[in-house]
Amino acid sequence: MIATMLIIMVVLLFLNFPMMIPLMVAPLVIMFIYFPTLDPMILMQQFSTGIEAYVLLAVPLFIFAADIMTTGKTSNRLLDFIGSFIGHIRGGYAVTTAAACTLFGAISGSTQATVVAVGKPMRQRLLKVGYKDSSAMALIINSSDVALLVPPSIGMIIYGLVSGTSVGDLFIAGIIPGVLVFLCFAIYSVIYAKAANIPLANKASWSERLQMTKKALLPLGFPVLIIGGIYTGLFSPTEAAGVSVLYAFILEVLIYRSVHIKDIPKVAKSTGLVTSAVFVLVAGGQAFTWVISFARIPQMITETVLGSDPSAIYVLLMVTIFFFIGCMFVDPIVVILILTPIFYPAAMSAGVDPIHLGVVITFQAALGSATPPFGVDIFTASAVFNKPYLQVIKGTPPYILMMFVISALLIFFEELSLILL
């Protein structure tokens, strides 16, 4: 049965069908072949059940807020602000890129949106101060992965939906790992700049810094609003998503006027297209999960891979391997939807904290998104920068290695995930 399901999905993917098609067709075929007496309407009900969860309302709202800010000038204001303080040091523009990706990730929750919003302006700045194009693109791609770790991470929302774990707690738990990734990338950027003898940029005056700070003050309030509101219990993650749309609208349309009111329907259409793709994947993932659970496939896989009484560390190692490999080939949302129901019960039996498990899984989704051969951020960067695949991935190995090290730390020190809770 497992072989049949995999063959169906692989064949459809090789025939160039989008991921949503094999995700929905495979469980249908398995049901007709192996469980012909079951009512097909059960599977149809699973499709609708998958997108009924209240927490999913946060996804289109956070995407809409990010789209409004991407259309406006928020990312440029953040870049100018950070660059005015550290742009003149050796490696300053690279550190600025990593910091901007972290901050914009706390606005968008999407790695691909971060590649577009921060990558476009920062790539030109990095090239101007002497960076190789492959190094600049690698930094942008991997720094954008922080968006899956810091709130409002869409990956954490999907994990919370599948596992029943508190999305608010997941958001808070992702902050330390996200900051840790930024710090590692920042240190490497300084070392690389010295080794490559990157020229120093002009130092901004304090009056310029003050001016940039004033311009960035309101955009910087965005992550403070989301994280602070959730952390203090002022509102839930879904309510935070609604507040973020209002904040983005007021900021870009009414205050900065960088987005015209007539542009909002166009932005909303873009959000609708992205959201529909996400929701179709979630619906297909729910049906897929129901079929494999009905067929007891998770139990068969966990018994084979994990054994009868695995330790918590061993479970986390297997989770890391399976999710990392999966996200190298498939969209992280799909991998979280399919693999979480398989490993979650075994992880709970082994005593793994569900919040910690969610951080480890989301971290692998972030790592896989920027890892060859098919990391989604690689192809996003290739399209945005109009550069060939091989040039885009050329500079990624050092960042992937650093992510591996942080991944190991997360496995063995769960306090990195739970310290803020």
C-alpha cells in the first residue's frame, strides 16, 4: 500500500502536476483499491474538515498584511534603518540583510515573501559594496528561512493545526531559535567580509540615523504588536492576524500613502491566490492523513523506523532526518501535513514536549526550504533574480552547515525552545 501511494505521487509529480494533485489523487486511488467498501463521501468530508479549523483564518490574514507591506515601503524603511547603524562596519550590509530578513519574517511569516521583499533591494546593495552574486543570493535565501521560525510563522500554524498544539506557544518558542540563526549568520558575515576583503561602506551620521529611526519606528511596531499581544494574552494568534491587517492598512495606505486605496483589490487578489493554494494543500493533506491513519501506516512506519521503545533523542533525530529530506523535495506545508501525524504519537509516547517537537519540525522545514535539490526558496530566488539554478545554490553550503549545527543544539537542548514559555 505504501509503495502504491508513493508510486502514484512520484509519477504525477514527474508528469509535472502541481503538488496538490498527487496529494488528493493518491488517497482516492488507495481508497478505491484497498478499501472499496468504504463510502467515498468520507474522503470528501475530510477535504472540507481540513480547512474548517478556526486557527487557519490566521493564514490569509497574515499573508494579506505581508502583501500590503510588500507593496508599500516597509521593507525599504527597515533596510535603511538597520543599514544606517551597521552598514559601515566590515560585513555590515550582510548583517543588515540577515537582520532585515529576521524582522520581515516577523511580519510576513513566509520565507518566499521575505526573499522577494528583502532580497530585491538588498541584493543590489550587496553587489554594490563588493559581494559576489552567488554569496549575496545564498545569504538572502538562507536568512529568509528565519521567517518560518519567528512569529507569525505559517509553518507553525500548520503544525499547530495538525497536532492540536497551541499556536501562540509555538510562536513564542520559535523566537530563540530564530534569533540564534540570525546571530550565527551575522558572525559568519563579519568573518566572510574580512576574509574576502569587502570594502567598507560610508558611515551614516547621527542625524541620518535619527531620520531612519523615525521612518522605521512604525514598521518596527509590527512584530512588537504581534509578539507582545500574544505573549501578554491580549489576543490570540488569529486575532493578532486581524490586527496585523488593520495595522498594515493604516501604515501603508493612511500614514505613508505608499499604497493607494485602489491598489487594495489587486493586493487582495494576490493574497487570495496564495491562500487558495495553501488551503487546497491543507484539505488534501487532511484526506491523505485520514487514509494513512485508517490503514495504520503511521504505526507500521514508526515500528519499523523507531522500534518498540525509542528514546526522546532518537525520535527527534528520526524526525529531523525525515522532515529535512522531505522538505528538500516538497513544499514544507505538505511535509508537515503528511509526516506530523506519523511521528507525533511516537514522540508523545517517548516524552517529547509537543512545543519542542513543533520547533524541531519547523526548523527542518526552514532548512529544507533553502537546500538543494528542490528547496522552494531556491526556485523563488532564481525567478526573482533571474539567475540560473546552479549560480543560486553555489554559495549555500556554509549556511546549511550552520543550520545543521543549530539543529543539533535544538535536539539536545530543548530549553532553547521552551525557555520563554
